[in-house]
Amino acid sequence: MPAPLKTMADAIRVLSMDAVEQANSGHPGMPMGMADVATVLWTRFMKYDAARPDWADRDRFVLSAGHGSMLLYSLLHLSGGKAVSLDQIRNFRQLGSNTPGHPEWGHTPGVETTTGPLGQGLATAVGMAIAERHLAARFGADLVDHRTWVLAGDGCLMEGVSHEAISLAGRLKLSRLCVLWDDNRITIDGAVGLSDATDQVARFKAAGWAVKAIDGHDVGQIRRAFAWAVRQDKPTLIACRTTIGKGSPNFEGTHDVHGKALGKAEVVATREALGWPHDPFVVPDEVYRPWRAAGRRGRKELKAWEARLAASPQKAEFERAVAGELPKHAFARLDQFIAEAETKAPAAATRQHSGAVLETIFGEIPDLVGGSADLTGSNNTYVKNTPILDAPDYSGRYVNYGVREFGMAAAMNGMALHGGTIPYGGTFLVFTDYSRPAIRLAALMGVRVVHVGTHDSIGLGEDGPTHQPVEHLAALRAMPNLNVFRPADAVEVAECWKLALEAKRTPSVMALSRQKVPAVRTTVAGENLSARGAYQLAAASLPAQVTIFASGSEVSIAMAARALLEADGVGARVVSTPSWELFAAQPEDYRAAVIGETEVRVAVEAGVRMGWDRFIGADGIFVGMESFGASAPAEVLYEHFGITAQAVASAAKLKLD
Amino acid sequence: MPAPLKTMADAIRVLSMDAVEQANSGHPGMPMGMADVATVLWTRFMKYDAARPDWADRDRFVLSAGHGSMLLYSLLHLSGGKAVSLDQIRNFRQLGSNTPGHPEWGHTPGVETTTGPLGQGLATAVGMAIAERHLAARFGADLVDHRTWVLAGDGCLMEGVSHEAISLAGRLKLSRLCVLWDDNRITIDGAVGLSDATDQVARFKAAGWAVKAIDGHDVGQIRRAFAWAVRQDKPTLIACRTTIGKGSPNFEGTHDVHGKALGKAEVVATREALGWPHDPFVVPDEVYRPWRAAGRRGRKELKAWEARLAASPQKAEFERAVAGELPKHAFARLDQFIAEAETKAPAAATRQHSGAVLETIFGEIPDLVGGSADLTGSNNTYVKNTPILDAPDYSGRYVNYGVREFGMAAAMNGMALHGGTIPYGGTFLVFTDYSRPAIRLAALMGVRVVHVGTHDSIGLGEDGPTHQPVEHLAALRAMPNLNVFRPADAVEVAECWKLALEAKRTPSVMALSRQKVPAVRTTVAGENLSARGAYQLAAASLPAQVTIFASGSEVSIAMAARALLEADGVGARVVSTPSWELFAAQPEDYRAAVIGETEVRVAVEAGVRMGWDRFIGADGIFVGMESFGASAPAEVLYEHFGITAQAVASAAKLKLD
């Protein structure tokens, strides 16, 4: 590699090696191996301005092999970003630094997504590339015209989600997406060949990608490959044959250099081998200079873009969308919908109500982009007459994600991170198990995506226990910063959708019934009661002895149990709990009032008890599931598992006696 | 298709169509489309005896596209199995029938694994094929020499886990595995092309498979393909171009026939088109006869096999292994290990204790087959000098699963279902999110697999929040029939491993610390205290005012907090809770005694509170996590998040005051 590129790349190597050494923790191998490829990309091809990581039309760079975080921090630092100072690099992996072990979005400007759980960076990048094409179609190439670059390792490509990601990207012909595969033939356990013999080149071609294999240390080949990639009409894979830990004379090319500090002696030996005479965390001006120049390369383009934006009639709308603000009257029609539902009390499955809500708001919120993992009709996620988002016209607002729950969820994260879109996607609630790793990253990052999980209990019926969520509400509610909504009827569905879309920094899961349920919100409330998380739906008409808590499709069972109890002279109140997370955020006196002090507390939910003790206490009565479900019609199952108004009323009375 | 094969296949079509019609629920399209391929397989190639679904050396047939369950029920019925009578078929998808919506292992003899969640049948079958090769190496081809057949649909092949499965199978050259891909170009949402354009033939070749594409309705091509498949030295894919719903004159080839009843008129029209004059649920003798003959085809081979088994010096050992019984003295050395640990009180990470336990038992339990998803050194799953299970000598007992958590978990299910092996596999606990769908199937089926989940909290340290489980203990504990073990030291680790291996019908997760922890079980107990799930580890030495509950790495924190409290004159007892599930199964008086009646109850666990209220009540004190973690050294994080003995003691005292 000719200087100064060689020296510029060595700066990455040394910073990475030294930071890991200082922390005595981290992964030097990948940054040292991919330093050359990354240097060429960041100095010649990537469109960015290091001083403006917020530029909406910048190229995105996703480090899918997130353990190699020092590569990214080095790039951000060297190119002149403000976020990552030398001090931050010195504090690599320490509390409060901008340089955590894996890159974290929202934590370090310039980091486009949180990575580390392998494969997901790639799958998230697919969503960014979808959003880019969609917004280019919506706002025009004057405002949106950029690329998404992904650095992925062998681990990323072994993960199943990589298959979902690349087949979706191939199908959608996302030509602005380029994956740089760090083909270093090493994993943690040793040679890749120990566990994998996949012909990745053939595999990506089979998925509809254009592929080029190069020597990842040959700057000429690297440049030609990038020049080739930007001309393709398909997504591109550049297979970069590299030496892991390149520069470390004794460890390069071995798995010893993957995930731990090199050690004092090898750090010295590497400095010598690279011809890098400077002390740790010292980068000489002659290296900073070309790097900083590279980091300013995009400034002219940025200025031109800003001028175009300023002159654009779409300026306000573009800025609103990219900022993630909802349109001013986003919910005008939805508020009418709620008012009507409160008086007309429509009985239907809550998934159908959700479909009706989407019909109501889809035209008002042009940022919404829907989809389903091949369960469109069941999830009620499609708004009629919506064009499909697909090549070559990406202006459509519905994605056929295919049978790819995890890939869908990760792509949704990427769309939200990209900005300008608010993605929602449907599958059966039970299959949030498949997408869970991406839901977790959404919660960790704090991005607004809405997961529509229909068929949310044994009410799914005949498909049986493989398709019936039992533990999923508990498992999802256990996750920090995730709003789990389980609305009971049309009004609550509308309220919860509103809350989900207003939660800019929190993803949501909408748990919806397959089966028809009666309306329970049949009087005009004048406020969004679901915003409280839990609220008294019905007071006792006699002195209250029993409180019945329920969510979703079981709220009507609670109401029926209340009627049975009151007919027997036992006063009973009902509390609907559409969102535990929002309830937990209420003032203590409100929570105490809702929970109340009746002698008996019962919860009814067609799921497991876990977590309900916060409402009913450890000695409360729980009517729900203790096992997996079974295959039978829904109403038979509710009887079979004893989740009935009669069971609730009887248990309450037994306890009162 | 020549009669009688055509008629035999039509019997499947009509039974499937009629059963779905009767239930008004189910999926007729796939059974009707794949009837011809399945008929040729079950009448000419598959090794089985319909009367003996327990024959250890039978070929396995896995319906990965589990929604087409009527195909399998039809095959089981027609070939003469006892489990699925015509009455059962009439009760398709009804409570208590043998014919649930999706095939359920343990419910219907002849069903080899529970399927429905797409992709997992295929991934499970890979495990069966691994077990077959391994046992063939262990016991010889005289006793083990069979094939695994998989029927997979487009959905299975779109799921990410299919990538993990086929790349693992390709790498291991599992030539006894044959996948029949129902290439019908239809998914629920419509044409496959709407969401996928993958060249599956090229894709499988890239993964090291041999591939043949055929017309799935041409009996000659089908036969030649099977004859070809059994000669390959790689796993094989037969791409069967079929017409979904074949035989339905108006709906075949459309997505309308995928997942619902055809309707009365179309059922009549289909009968006519097929030339099938018989009433619903009537199969004439001339169709039964060749089917029953086919179902008996393997009997001679079975008898010969039984004779070989009877004569084999390995008879007893083979039967023990296949029955899933542990060797008589499986734990002799482990009991010594426990006794030593009780006196020597070794301090180490619990993952290291787990490694030591494996060293101790691995030689005693030859059925154990370990592995890791590329984190061998971190998971402490490898027992030194163990040969790797790999082609061509499959006798090794350690699988390099690669970066494939989900594929590993599904393969482990397949190995357990196959019989003869007890699989365990490691990854970081946080990545049970990736393998969760397979853990769920293990729990639903009730198979003995052990998931080793190390780095089980913020104690993981610098890798940061993407790698730190916070909600995972709660999410796993929420799942029915899953034992979640979180042992505190060497003694508990050994006890929990013993319990996991003794639980024949329950999978286990072993949550283990990355960081070193002191011993807490330092006196001779004389019994497996972990078997109680929770137990009093330390009584109060003063009148007890406080009870501190903890698990795993926080038990020593609880003990330190107890010391602080007692030094301040406050009597405190400590309860260790290595398994909530086993505790829930204890008699009520035991549970009440363990929970006790002290004025203050505190729980300390480096995870979320969810579920802990059962121990401490809704008003108890919880010291743990309320958010995701952070990147920093472990001890810094414990301080930062306030999970310390001081915090526990202070909170308890504050409440007492």
C-alpha cells in the first residue's frame, strides 16, 4: 500500500491495538485486518462530512462486525469527528466514555446503529437502504441519494439473519447497498473451516447480488472494487481477503488476535513491524492532515445539498419527516374514529380494529411504511390500494417482507434509524421469538418501530401450541424500554396506536386478538385512558370487594365476571391494563388508586402469571395459562384452560368466603 | 402418474381436503401438492415399519412445513400406523385428538418432531442426521444406518435458520440427509416472487449440497431423484416443482388453497376431477391394500435388525442410550466433586465450575455430545482431548456449531429426539434470544437438551449492553417446562448439572457467570439442595428480621449483605434460588418456610425484577437492573448499577427503620 494511505491505515491499526491494550479488553484483529479497506472507503468513496454526522443525505457506514468497534472509533477520530477524541479512545470500554465495547447508536455521533449481536448490522443496513430508496422516490434524488456500506465478518454471514437480509435485499435490488466482507478465514474458535465451508460468493450471487473478490490489502484492487460497486444495479458484495490482525508479526492470521489485547511485547513488535515510531495515542500531524482532509471531502457536496434543500418546496415536509415529527393533524381522523367507537361499540377482533386504525391514519402520516412477514391478511397490516414498495419504483408504502420475521424486524430498525420513515410490521405474536434479537436492539437504541403481533393467545385456536403465545407477553414486558400494548377493543386499539406512534424513543409491540371481542369502552372518556397504562374501566356498583385486572381479549371476560359477581351481591371493579410500562411510569398515588384495596384481587390473562403479582400480590388469584396451549377451536380452549368469567367469579367468591 | 400410485396419492389429497373441510380449518394446499412425492417416498424408499414407529433404526421423516400436517396424518393412517385412525382424522384440529393443527412429537406416534414454526423442522433434522452418523460411528452400521428425510416449503427456506442448518449440514457432509423442497411458488401472501427471488438450487450448492430439480408430479422423475439422492456423499436437495392444491380444479396453483378449507362446492369438484367417487373419510380396500403393504415393507429389515441387536455385545448399552437412561454410575465422580467442593470452597467463575463438572462427567456419560456456537473457550464447554464430531469420522463428541445459535439449538433438539445422545451447547446467555424459538420447541416437546449460557449478567463487563443479559432470566423463566438454573458456586453448579441431566422431559438453561465468585456452599449438605429450587443457605444468627433472596453470582453479595446487617445487629437469613421452576414444584409448606415471614424481604439479582414478587411480594425490595447495562469493567458496573452488599443492607435497614 503506497504512503500515505498505508500510513493512514496504520494509524487505525495502532490506535486500535493501543486502545485494546489500555483497556486490556477488546478486539484488535478486525480493525487491523480491515484498516486498508476502510481507509480507501473513508478517504475516496464514502460521502460524508466528519463535522456533520447529522447530514440526512450522508452515506451510512454500518459496522456489522461490531466487536471491531475500534475500527469505527479510529475512523471517526481520524476523519475529524468531534465525538471521539483521543481521550475517548484512551477510555475505550470504560464507563461514561463515547467508546463502549460495541458501537452504540445515540451514544456516539457517527455511529449509525448499535451492533455486536452478529448479522444484525447487515440486516439493519438493508432497512436503511430500503428507506433511502423510498425517500429518494418520495422526495427526489436532489434530496436523497446516498449509499449504505456494511462491514461484515464471517460470523455475520453465518448467522441466519444474514440469509433473510441478503435475500430481501437481492429481491428488492437495493443497488445502493454494498457489503464489505472481511474474509479473514478466522473465527473465535479457530479457522472458519472448522465450522463452515460455504461458498459465500456463490451464495450471494444466488440471492441476486453482484460479487467481486479482492485482496483486501491491495489498494488498487480495493479502489477498483468500489468503483465497480457503485455502477451495479444490484446490491454488491466485495469479498475482501484479509489477514486478521495485519501488522502484528507474531499473531496476524491467527485467532489469538481476534478478541484480546496483544500484550506489551507484541505491541512493541507491531510498532516496529509497521514502522510506527510514535507513542501510544499519538498521531502525528502528517497523518492527521490527509485524514482530516478526507473528513472534509464531502463539505462541498453538503453545501450544495443544503442549498437544494433550502430551495425545495418540500423543505418543511422533508425536515419534519427526517426529524421524526408527526404531521400536525396526524390524529385528527383517529380522534373521530375513537369518538365513534365509544358510541357505536363495534365488536370485532382487535387485529381488525388495528387494520381499521391503519386505514384511518395511513393517509395522514405519510412516513408510515407497513409490511408483514407473509401474513398480511391475518395481521391486518395492509391498507387497501397502497402500492408495494419494490424495484424499480420504491415509492410504495408496503413491504412484502416474506417469511423473514427477524429480517423484517432488523430492517424496520434500519428504516427508523435512517430517518424519514416510521415502520410497522406484522407477524403472529408467537413469532416475536424469531424477531426478538432485533426487538431488543430497537429497545436498547430507542427507535420507534411498531411490531404488530396478532393471534396473541390460545384464542388463535386450531393452529395449536406452536402458534399460541403463552409466555410472550411476560417475555416482552421483561424487556427494558419496550412498550407492550394489549388493547381490549376498538377504542383501546386506537389509543395504543397513538401512543406507539408518539413514542419517538421507544419501540412498541401491539398484541392483538385473532378472535372477535366485544367493545368494553362504551362511554365517552374525553381522554386517552390507555396512556395511563392501566385504569379503572368499571367501578363496582356495590361496595367493592373484588378487583379484576385484565388485558386485551380478557377484559371482556373480566367485565362478564364482574356482572356475575354483582348479580351475586359482590361488588367488583375492573381494571384494564393495556400497557404495564406506561402504568409503571405513573405517579405512585395514581397506581395505588388503580390497584385499590379490595379484599380480593384477581387477574385474568390468557398467558402466564409472571409479572402479574405486581397487580394482585403474591397471594392474588390468577386465571390464565400454566402450560402450553393445544389445538382446538378458540372457545373450546378457553373453556378447557378455564379462562372464563365463571372461573374468575368462582375463584373470587371462594376466596371471599 | 400410473395407478395405483396415482390413486394412493389421491387418497392423501382427499383425506387432507376432507379433514380440513370438516374442521373448517387447516392447510390443504401442501398435502395435495406433495402427495405424489410423499407417496413414492413412503412406498419405495423410506425404511420404516408402520406398526413400529419406535424402531431405533427407522428412517426419520420430518415435515418441516408443519402446517401441511394432514399429509403426515394421511401417510401415518394409510400406511397402517395405529395412532392415526379415521376417527382421529375426522377429529382433525379438535381437542384431545391425535391430529392437532401442527404435528406434535410425543402426541402422535410416528411424528418425529413438532413442527410449524417454519425452518425449524429442517434445522432439527440436521441434528437427527448428526446423531445418526455419530451413533453409527459409536455402535456400528449393523445397529445404526438410516436416513433423514425432510419436507420443506418456501417458507422454511426463507427463514434464516435454514441458512444455519444447511451450511452446518453441508460442512458436516451429512449425506444421509435429504430435503424435499416443495417448490410450489406460492406463499400465504401470494406468489413467492413477491418477496423472494433466491436461486435455491445455487444456494444449496454453495452450502455444499448436491441438488436435483424435478417435476414433483412425475413419478419417474421422483423415483430417479430418490435413487440418485441415496448415492450422494453430501446432503441432498430435491427441488420438487409442484402445483399447490393439485387436484382442486379451481384453486390449484393459487394461494387460496394454501391455508383454508376448499369449501363444499370445490370439494365436490375436486372429487370429480380426481375421479374419486368415495364419500368423505372412506378409503376403499384397493387403496388401503397397497398402502398397508408399503407400511409393512420394512418389517423384514426390522426383524433382521432385531436379530443383529440381540446378538450384539453392545445390546444393553445401545438400549440404555436409546432409552435415554443415564449409566448406572453416571454421577459417582460428580458426587466426589461435590464433596470436595463443599470442603475446599473453590472460588472461580461458575462457567469454570461448569467446565470442571463436564470434565468430571464426560467420561461417565458417553451419550453427552457437546458444542458451542463459536465461543468454546468462553463457554467452557470443551472437555480436553475430546475428538471433534466431523466427517468422515463422526465418533467425536464435540460439535463446532459455528456462529449459529439458533441452528445449534434446533440441531440439539434433533439429536435429543433421535435418541442415543444428550446434547449440550454453549453461547452467551444474551444470545438465547437468537436460539429462543428452538428452546421453546424443546420445552413444548419435552426433550432433554442443556443450554450453557455463560456471561449471564452485567458481570460480562466491557462488551457492553448488547452482550449483557438483563431481561433474559425473566424471559426464560416465563417459558413453561424449561428449567432455568442459575447456580452460585461449584457445589450448586454440580447439583444443577445433575438435575439437568436427570430431567428426561425438560430442557435446561444453565446461566453461568463470566466473573469469579466466591464459594457459598461450604458445609457438607448431604443432599442436592438445588433440587429444592430454593433453600435457606444461611440462617440468621440473630432473630431474623430480613430475608435476602438471590441467585447465581449475586448469592455471595447476599451473604456479604447478611454479614453487614448482622454486624449492625440485624438478623438476616439468605435464600439461594438456583431454580424457580423446581421451587414452584415443592410442597406449599416447604415453600412457605423458605420464603419465611421476616419483616423485610429483599431480592438481589443482576437482572430485572419481573417474577421476583413471588418471593418478596409486591412491596418487597429489589436490588437489580431497571435498564440495559453499559460497557465497563464488571466491578465498575456492579457499583454503577448499585448491585452491592452495601446497597442491599442499606435498603433493608431503611425499610426496617
